[in-house]
Amino acid sequence: MSKPIHAIIPAGGAGTRLWPLSRRTYPKFLLDLTGQGMTLIQGTVDRLDAVSQSITVVTGTAHVAAVADQLPSVDRDNILAEPLPRDSMAAIGLAAAVIAHRYGRDAVVGSFAADQTISHVPAFHNAVEQAAALAREGWVVTIGIEATGPSTAFGYIQCGDNLGVEGAPDGCKVNGFTEKPDAETAATYLAQGNYRWNAGMFVVRAGVLLEHLAITKPELAAGIETIAAAWDTSEREEVLASIWPGLEKIAIDHAIAEPVAANGGVAVVPANLGWEDVGGFDALHELLCVTDEDSAKGAKVLRATNAATNAHIIAADSDDALIATSTDRAVALLGVPGIVVVDTSDALLVTTPERAQDVKGIVDYLKTTPSESLT
Amino acid sequence: MSKPIHAIIPAGGAGTRLWPLSRRTYPKFLLDLTGQGMTLIQGTVDRLDAVSQSITVVTGTAHVAAVADQLPSVDRDNILAEPLPRDSMAAIGLAAAVIAHRYGRDAVVGSFAADQTISHVPAFHNAVEQAAALAREGWVVTIGIEATGPSTAFGYIQCGDNLGVEGAPDGCKVNGFTEKPDAETAATYLAQGNYRWNAGMFVVRAGVLLEHLAITKPELAAGIETIAAAWDTSEREEVLASIWPGLEKIAIDHAIAEPVAANGGVAVVPANLGWEDVGGFDALHELLCVTDEDSAKGAKVLRATNAATNAHIIAADSDDALIATSTDRAVALLGVPGIVVVDTSDALLVTTPERAQDVKGIVDYLKTTPSESLT
């Protein structure tokens, strides 16, 4: 049996809450945040390979070279450069339309962000197979991440009745999507048991996606189709330059998932994937295991670059501290359990997991100063 | 009236507890730890200038160039280089013997460490004047620092009866010196009121010092006198190389102060100097005032080098944190009140004032590793 999907990897976002490791010029998907010798985007490709006939990456012009460098197995023609960020609908829609031109409108596409981690890979492959089975039947399909706590950082998917589609035993109808809830609402969702986290994973026939978009956002759909038609021709740059900047900036959730769900057209495959979006140093702290390095016993150590491989890291009486470094400098922690220290060549951050989400505020502040280049 | 003393400044010690700011190769007396635009040794010279006919520095061979560079007002002939560290008696004794050769044995010498700070300079000058008056009468004189708490980090001086010497209204006899006490004993000293901290400040006629040494440590005295006799001749290097390495390593407290006090020959001038030895980041934290930099309000900032002048330092919800930096890197603290962050080009330390004294343990550990060069 052939591989079920054509993978789309939108690689955008600065990963602001992971500053100073993650920068606009070198965002988090280019970093090895798991300490396993693979960057997030390399891990994403590695995971998708077994279920994908092709892999298409959509990223900003500034990151094309780094992406190509990190992904030697991905054909250079399959790395689509966005001249400007136009949010997820334009990025995923363009990739889907290019795939439709190359492989036909019945091709099933699956979109998965470049900066997430999944520890249960066989469960992920199984979920993709089921999602593709539903997609072939015409559904817009999402994968519903098991909610492991009452998180207020994610949107939720309300799962309805099982759809009984062959090849998708877990596939259910989606009753609706919700925005990020407050803590009380999140606790209610968790207690009810039929709510899942929305990780922005979508599987759908390329033609179905574009038809839905033609109804919900006809101008955006037309623009994307025009660019895609020119993509594999000598007119690509000219058409892209004239149309792309005028495309509406909208997330795929708002353009497709929510309105189609309201009409009963979205399905979900619930799955327990060991999923992390690594959105901040709190998530990174959760993700990493305590080091077995003698000099840093009890702490968590992330060497995010090759340069950091030989950095001497010492943690004394600093259990559960997180040291993330991209430099070869020595880092010594003494009597600071649970602290978060992030060391880079031009900026240093010291905070705690509890304040990790507020790192964005530091970056926002820096953008107003002469140190803007540090963001 | 002529200036009362010939100043001796022993500039030794690595300042291990101020690692990574202070290094064997660049010890704390070469650093501006007060943030007032002067290094500790520059401050020491500046303070002594008004009361000193001459200033002699004794330092390790490795530091002579940096000392000369920082002290353009000190004659190069007055910077004595120790080929090897031989503790304070040899260093101060050699300087005293050289001064005796240059100015006569009746010259009053005063020895003051290169790495202390004093905020009440007029009180210091007054104490030196009184100490010199006592020294001219033949006393070995120390200056007794007001004990502002039951510190276990310093030795104590027990003050006895006022000596009634003209020009030294505060001068008392020393009943004895004590080693660093335990906390309970220190509290007793503080309660009794007649105990003072020993900051290693000694004022004495050069000839008196050398005579006492000839009795307590005759070989050491003879060695020092031989080297001093050759100092201003072409034989300096040869004599130094042959004798210095064999000199006994002993502190002036043990070689002179304690035995002479036991025979009733030591006086003390009690004085309230606003004195700090800046022994660790806890003392540095005490010493520094909260910054008036907008982006770091509530924190204490030390820019220890010129390179650090323009470092962007941000402290949010981090009151009373100490950021000491010798680099131009940005440092951002978020939600870490009271923390100590020390940033240098090749090593970073994160700790708390409570653990500041244990920094020595990190340095001791590093010395056993391939990162020994970082100490």
C-alpha cells in the first residue's frame, strides 16, 4: 500500500517565548531543542517520512537556505519560499495547490507544524493513516491531542460521534473548535473527557481544501490557485511578487476548520502522541530529562548547537534547573534549584518555568530599543 | 607637617570567591567592583595618597604590568615583583626593608591590602595619623575596624587600655588577636564591645618591624634583609632568585602581630571606616546600590569592564538581584529577585548571596578538570 499523504510542513513563527535561543533570524524549528541530535524540523521530517509520498516545506525567504541545509533529503523544489508572512491559510493553501498541480486534486495532504515534538511515533503514524482514510472520503480531518492537563495555551476540539469509516476506527465527527479557554473552562473540558487539544494538524484532499476555501475566502483561494498554476513555470517569481503581498492574513483554523466544522464537515482522530509544542522554557523544561553528566547531576542540560557540545556545565544544589546553551562558555549554577538559564553568544536570560510565558514581554521590550537586533 | 607614612600595598590573592569575575590571571584588585570608575587597587592608592610620602606595591610577577598600567602615578621602581607567592610576611617585610634602605629605618611604614574598600576616607586618614604617632613611639599598630555584625569571616582584635600617646587620642593597647571565631563566640565579642575586626592594616617603623622579625623568624628576617640590600643594585635578580623561593610562607599576623601582642607591644586605633573587604558576591551585593537604569529598576548592576559599559541589562520583577558583567552581551532577568548573575566572556555563574561563600568550591572543582584554565 502506498504512503497515505503528501506532507506539508509550515515552518514559520519566531518562537519568541524561547528567546534568546530562538530568534527571528534563526527560529526554533532550526534548533535542536530535544538534545537528541536533530532539530525540530529534522525531527518533523524524520517522523513524516514513513507516511508521506512527498514532503513540502513552506518557510520565509530568509530561512530557505537553512532549511535546505538541514533537510538534504527534501528536494529543493519542495521548499516553498514565502516573500512575506501571510499566516497559515496562505502558506498551507499554496502548498496544497502546488501539490494538486503536481499530483492531482485527489492527493491527500497533511499539514504538520515544523516546531512540535512527538514521542509516540507509531501512534502518530497510525493516526495519520486513519486521518487519510477519512480524508479520502471527503472529510477535513484533524488529529486531536490527548489533553494531559487543563491548559489555557491551546484551543480545544470537541469530539462527537464515531463516524464508522473503514480504516479509521477512532474517527469521530467534530462538534466544534474553541479558542484558548480560561482556566475554569479548561478544567471543565478536561473533566468532560471528549475535548482534545488542537495542534493545528490537518489532513484533507487537496481539492477538498481548495473547494472549501473557494467558498469561505474566494479571493484568497483564487490568489493561491493563480500562484500555484505559475509555480512550476518561469513566471513563478513575477506572479508571486504581484499576488502574494495582497493575500489575506488568516489562520487555517478560522478560514477552514471552524466554518467547515459548523457545517458538519470536520472529523477528528483522537490520539495519544506524547506531543509537545515546545512553546516556551516551561514546556522545554517538561520535555527534557535530567542529565547524566556528573558535574550537573539533578539539572536538565540542553546543548542547542555543536559549539555547545564541550561547554563545561556545573550545577551544584540546583536540582531541576534548566541550562540551555548555544555557546562553549562554562556555566556554573550554585544553589539555584529550578532556575532557567539560557546562554547564547550575545544574550543571556535567567528566569523560572513559572515566568517562561512572559519572555515574550522581554522580546517586545527589546524591539522598542537599540537592541532590537537581538530579537 | 610631612605625610606620616610610607605606604605598602600587598596586592596578592586570587579573589577566588569572586570567580568568574576574579581570576588568578586577573585578580579582584585589578577590577572595578564598586562601579565608581576605579579598580580596587586604584582606590587604595587614591585613598593613601594624602597620607603617604611614598607608595610601594608588592605583587606577583604576572600582575606587575597590569598594576603599572593601572597606577601611572606609582614609580615603576616602587612595584616589587614576587617571583612566587610567599605569604604576607615576606611581601610586607621585603617592602619594609626596601623602604628602610631608601628612607632609613625610622621611616614609618603602613601596610594596606589592595582589595578593600573604605567609604569614610577622612576617618581613615585620621586613623593613619594616629597610628603613625603610635608607631613613632615604637609600637606595632593596627587599625581596628568597627564590627558591624557577628561576622565569622574575620579575625578579631581585643582592645585594652588607652595608651595616652600624644597625637593618638584613640590609641589603645591590644590585649590579643583571635582567629576567625564561630558564630556564638562572634556574638559574644560583639556584645562585649571592645572587640574590633582585624583588616590586616599595620603601621610600624620599618626598623621596629624588622627587629621583631629578627627575633620571631630570624631566617626569614635575614633573607629579607639580604634581598633588600641588593634591591637597588645590579644584583637584585640574582639574589632574589636564590633566596626568595626558600623564604618561609607565613602571615604577618602569625609572624609579628600575635607574638608581639603577647609581649604587650601592639597598639590599636579603633576606627569606623565604612570598610568592606569585598570577599564574595554577598559582600559585593551589600556594597552596591540599586541601579537607576530604567530597564533594570530594583536590581544592582556592576559593569566591571569598559566592554560592559553598553551591555543592555534588563531586570523585570527581579528586585535586589545582582548582575555583574564584564561583557557587552545583553542580560535579561525575569522573575528572579535576589539572584546573583555573573557574566564573563568564557564563564557564567548563577547563584545567591547566601551561597556566595561556596563559590570557592566551584573553583576548587574546576582546578581538577580540563577547564582549569578558567580559574
